[in-house]
Amino acid sequence: AYGMSPYGLSKELKISVREAETFIRRYFQRYPKIKEYIDKTIKFAQENGYVKTLSGRKRYVPEIFSKNKSIKELGYRIAVNTPIQGSAADLIKAAMVVLYKKFKKLGLKTSILLQVHDELILEVPENEVEIIKEIVPEIMENPFTYLGLNYSLKVPLKVNITFGKNWAECK
């Protein structure tokens, strides 16, 4: 809801634009910090022309300066989503680097097969399951620490780990 227009939300939920407007207004009343974040982030992008992820990667947002309303609104969405989605990407990639190094250091045969959004799919030999249960959540909940980077999160990450013969069994 935080990134949608009333019209977009109305189409998504198959409700009237007026109902969507009410929904969005109530959403921001209930979660005022989200509105503060959006306003602060857009202001930063307007002043600097870019936004940053948790690890400091910059994404320039020239769309935010467009005279075309649709392009400008796209710029606002990019500015708001990049720090969230980009930071999530930073975290998962840092975790993959740290896990790969840890597996090698311990001489494990476990391998990282696939990343799907915020999930890692690992191939784990049965005799390594117990060690993986210990090290994977620990590393994934704070991967930057293992790289010597000091980025603190206001909300701690929580990692769930499941095992199965295939991905479908783990869902």
C-alpha cells in the first residue's frame, strides 16, 4: 500500500478509488513512521539526486526531477523502494559470500544452489545437516559483521531454516 496510488490499489483490490484512498489514509494513520520514512527519503532524493542502501551503494534517481508527472512518480517509487530492496540485496549477497567462505574453511560439501528473493537454497549432504542448522542462521542474521562491517539494524533479522529432499518439501 505504501507505494501505490489510490487508482493502482483500487485496481489491485477490485475496490473503488474512494475506498482505496480511505485504505491508504488509514494505513498511514496507523503506521505514521512509514509516511515519515517516505517523506524523508523523497526529500533526500530531491536534494541529492540519489538514495543509498544500508551498505552505502548509491542509486541515482534522475526521474525524480522530471516534469512528466508519471515519470516523477516513478522516481518517487524508486527512491522509496531502493533503500529497502537494495539493502535486502546487500544483506543476502553478503550472507552468500560469508557462507561460501565458511563452507570452504570447514571443508564442507554443502553448496549454495540458488537465491530466490530473500531465500537461499542449499544442497546439504545429510552428514552436514546439524552443522548447517547452526552456522547458516547465525551468519544470515548478521552477515555484515563477518565481513568486518559495522551496520546495525534497528529491527533484528530472523532466519528460518527448513530441510527437505526438494524445495517443495521445505515450503
